[in-house]
Amino acid sequence: MIDRDETPQKLMQRSMNVFTVTTFLSGFIEIMFGGGRLQEATFKDSMQMLYEEGINWSGGGMVSIVAMPLQKLLGDVGSKITICLLLFVSIMIMSRKGVSDIFDFFATPFRRMKELYEEDQENAGLLDDFETEVEEERIREERALAEQAEEAEALDLVKKPRSRKSKKTQEPQFLSDLSGSIDVPMADPAAMALDIPVFDATIDPVPDANMVITDYTDMTDPAPLSEPMPDPADEDLEALIRQATEKPEKSDKLKKKTKEEEKLDAMQEIADEVALQQAGSTPEHPYQMPPMDFLKKGKSHANDPGAAQELREKADLLQQVMESFNVEARITNIARGPSVTRYEVQPAAGVKVSKITNLSNDIALNFAVEGVRIEAPIPGKPAVGIEVPNTHRDMVSLRELLESPQFAGSKSKLAFGIGKDIAGNVIIGDIAKMPHMIIAGATGSGKSVCTNSIIMSILYHANPDEVKLILIDPKIVEFRVYDGIPHLLIPVVTDPKKAAGALNWAVQEMLKRYDIFAQNGVRNLAEFNEMCEDEPEMEKMPQILIVIDELAELMMTASKEVEDAICRLAQLARAAGMHLIIATQRPTTNIITGLIKANIPSRIALYVKSQIDSRVILDVGGAEKLLGNGDMLYLPNGQPKPVRIQGCYVSTAEIEKVVNFIKSQSESEYDENIIAAVDELTVNTPEEKQAAADSEAAEDFELDKDADIIEQAIELVVNVGQASTSNLQRRLRLGYGRAASVMDKLEQMGIIGPYEGAKPRKVLLTKEQLNERKLRNMK
């Protein structure tokens, strides 16, 4: 509070104290809950990020920029200790209280609790004394009653002879009176004239004309008996709708378990840091997982008022459609998912399931939707599932899946978020258990988003020493954003011929690992890494994940080599810790061959054009009725039937934020030996092999025979000022192979510079040097 007699100087000082406390409080919020994100960010980016959080009321605002110098100078632990001390001192100054006063303030509740406890003890003693007195009084009363009873029994014994004598004298009079009352004959009860009113149970009902039921509409408070009885079927349907639209709440047990896990994780991190410090091997740049703030949260329409109304209308319409086709069935459950709602229908006795499955087109016509999928029967339930698209679809964000307890509690480093099923449950996959997977779908179905979500899940769950990636991107534009992250073994492969070389290197690496396992007497990668923990001189091996974005392009370039490498990896690479994820937008039999399907059991089918494509992927139909945009059928290894899931979404901007954060920690260091091995194993087409052989033969014969062509080429490139193969072809009328050989010879002679992509080569010889060369040749 501000006193009226305070001077302007005191008011200014008080205002400064409030501002200081507010600033340090904002810095405290940022340091404690910001995750250290200001350490790597620039001042401009930090101010912009804090301003956006401030206007959204989700952070400390721009004044929390005070945390930035503390974190950069003192680190994470030092900044937390410093900001706590600064905040504590500023509160002391503002409140004009000393340390002892603050301790007294916090100790006051405990003193009060002690006083109350002592009072309770005293009251408990008084209560015990009072109960003892009551018990003694009760005992005294019982003794007095017992004495009175004994005196009464003694009096009865004295009076007993007299009572018997009096009874004998009165007995004849009693019997004479009783006999006199029996002289009246008993009549039939039905014939007795009694004054008791008797209601006749056979009263005629009131005619309809005299009924006053219509008068209840004019009454403001009708009688309870006039209300119609609710239909039990309607009550059941309403309960199902409420259950489908209610948002599931986290149980207290789950929250408690999560807190305990967080404590255990924190204790484990502290123990690891202490062990590293004792061993003297503290890493210079430990890998930090990207913060979740880089990812956006999803939005759900499940609790909107219109969602329940939509479910009610569609449930009534579904029942009407089945009744119109004489199908007796009832709705037993309603499950609303992000994209579709499943109505579980139980047919009556004697109704064939085929009568319901044949109504898919008729149901879609009545609902006026893109397509209705019928699952008959639902695995584990005596019902048929009718899946109807929602009017308003919910977006499932990757952040929801990564923050779920299922993902956080997964021990596998290859766990990834898939999406949510029809019941709204989070679905987490594990590539290590699959162990390989095919992702197929038409253009726009969400195939690239699905592969990106898998890669992002691994970046949030594994460090570069645990998982290594080989990304093959023939389309050039899908995986280019990941180039430069430390998880990559080699740069992103965009050339289809080099992709075949990368797969062949993976086969050699698999065989090499099996040789190492055999020498050390282990069976798989997990056992080998456990053995490396006991033997520090041995180095652990990371898991390797190979992701192919477009298989069709590779099959067109080198189908035999690619198919052989994929089949060998799919058959043997699981125990070696190597896994494949293959994506394609052309799910045809010449792309996904029988050998590939037989060795890769796990599948994800997104929207496809026809039922034939769906059968190529899943061996069953259904993918042609999906909605696109991440709507998928998920069939992991060991599951009999596919599950419908709405896949998660991650935008390009979110991917760039995460990748830039990872790149800022450390520079990627590619293994030159692996790159050289991939180049050596690069596959050339038969035409290229024949052209290379012809060009070598032509070079050996033509260049030695026609040396004047070399001189003409030298003069041409010097006069033009640049060198290119097409220019030599046009000016000297040479074929491509011969012109390319001339260019290579000029580079060896030092006339032109090296190859620079699409740019023309630089000419290193000047005109003066050309003239001197001509004079020497003339001599």
C-alpha cells in the first residue's frame, strides 16, 4: 500500500522495486521453464519469440530477456541459482523485511499448527476424563436398577398365595360372562350390514370426450404423471453420444506415475553427470533434444456443441437406412475419431453380416459423404463397424504424440508417432519390432508427411551416437532439409544410381556386423552393445535406419540391383540393427514386387486410386475409401487386420526449426570411407557401361591419331573464354563421347579448370600463352 504522506522519491523507489521484482520474476520463469532455448538464439530472435509469447500470455514477456546473459555467462545451473538469489533479494528489499522476518513469516503457520496440536492433545485428555465419568455413572445406574429388581421379586414372593386364591374365587364369574357372550350366532361376513364404504373396482372408464388431457398444455406446471415415459433406446443412444464426445481425462495414477518418472529421469541424469565427471570424460558438446515449443499443438472439435448434434443426426439416419432395407440391428457403441466416426452395429439374430456390408454405397448416398467403410466384424467385438467421415476433421499434431506417456515411456530409440485411432487413442510404433515397413499412397495422401513425422520422432528421441540415418531422396526436394544434421551417415542421396550403391554398402555393413557378432559370441546388436559397456575399449554400434522416399524411381534406374539389396536387408538386417522404410506413390506389382512384400511385413496404406492398389499394399481392399490427408490403414507385423488411423501432421516450418536447432549444436561429420565405398558401388546402366567402353576406346585411338583436334579445341576455348562439351560438339562437329574425352584431356593438360556443375569450365590459358605454344609447335 502507498501512504498519502510519502514523498515522490519514495514513490519512485517503490516503483523501481516493483519493476525489479517483475523483471526478475519473468527471468525466473524463462530460466526455469524455457529449456535453455536463449543460449543458442540471437538477441533479435529471442526478443521476437518472447514478444509473441507475451502477447499470448504464455511466457514471461520481453522483460524476461534478462535471462539471456545469465544463461550464456553462467550456464543452466548457474543461471538458475543466480536468478533465485536475485529474486529473493529483490523481494526482501521491496517488502522491507530482513532474513529473520522472512523466516518468521514462513515459520508462523508451523507454530500455529503446533499450538493447535497441543490444544487437541489437551482436549483429547479432557474427553477421556469425561468418557470415564460417563461410564462410571452408567455402572452406578445399572447397579441401582438391579437392586430394585431384587426388591420387586421379594415382594412378589410375599404376595403370591393371595393372588392364587383370588383367581379361584373369580373364575366362575369369568366363565359365566364368557358363555353369555357366545349366545349371539355368528353371521356371514358378506351379509353383515357395516357402515364401512366399499369402492367398486368395476367402474366404467371416462369416455374420451370427457377426458381433460388437452388441458395440460395450458398449465404452466404439468403434473408428473402427464410426462411421457422416455424411450430406453433413446436413452442408450444419448449415453453413447455423450461418451463419444466427452474428452478423456488423465487419471491421477497416470499423472502421479509421470511425476515419478520425471524424478527418476532427473536423478539418473545427475548420476550420469557425476559418473562422467569422476571418469574425466565429460563430453564437450552433449546432444540436446529439441524443445517441444518448436512444434504446434493440434485442435480438436470433439467437445464442440455441434459434434454431439452431428452424431445424433447421423445415428438416427443410419437407423432409418437400415430399417428401410429391412435390416434389424441396433447401435451398441459410437466412437468419434479425428477424421471418422465409427458406429458399432449389432445385427439381430438371423441377420447375415453380408446384408449390412452390401449397404455401403446406400449409406454413403444417404449421408452424402465421400465414402463409407464397413469393417465386418470388428476384431474382438460381436458388431459391425460403419465408419462415416466427420463434417469437421481434427488435426493431429506431432507434438500431441511426442508428449504422450506412451512415447515418453518407450525405451526403443526407433519409436515414432503414427497418429490417433478411431477411439482417439494415441498410437506409437516401433521400427525395431516391425522391423521394416512400406508406406504407399497416391499423390496428396500424406505419404511425405508420414515419413517426415517418423524422422522427426527419431530426432526427438535418439542422439546421433544411437541412431544413424541414410536418406534416399530421388525427388531431391523431400529430404534436402535434413542435410547437415549429425544423425546422417552420408549426405542425402539424390542420384538413383548412388542410391543403389548406398543400399549395396548397407548389405556389406550388415555382413561385416555379423562377422563381428560371431567373433564376440553375440547374436544381435543389443547384446553386442551390452558387452561394450563392460569392455570400454570396444566401441558401440549405432542402429541404422534407411529411408527411401520414392522406390519407383530406383526401380526404373536399376531394378535388379535395388530389389536384390532390399531383399537381402529385409531378410537379415534386423539382428544387425539395420531397418528399412520404403515409400512410394505407385503401389503397383512391378514396383512393390512379390519378393519385397514377402520380406517386409509391416505396411502403411494411405489413400489409393483403386482397390487393386490397396490389395497390392495390404492384400485386402479398403485403402481406396480413405479420405486422404493422413487418413491411413496401419498394419504392423503380427497384427491380423489393419487399423484405421489419422496420421499426425508436421509442417515444413516446424521441421526447419528443429533441424536448425540440431545443426547449431554441432557440425555434421560424414565418414569419407563410407562415401567412397558408395561411389565405388554406384550402379551404371548397360547403355552407360557400353558408352564408357566406347569412349575409352575412341580416346585411345582417336586422340593419338588426330592430335590436331586437341589443338583446335585449345584455340577454340581460349578465343571463346569458356569451355563446355556442347560447344565443342557444335564447333568441331564431334560426338558427345569424343567431345567429353577432349574436355578431360584439356583438363589434364591444365588448359581448363575442373568441373563446376552446370557452369562452363574456366579457361586457364591466356592468348599470349597460346601464341607461345603455337611458336613452339612450329619449331
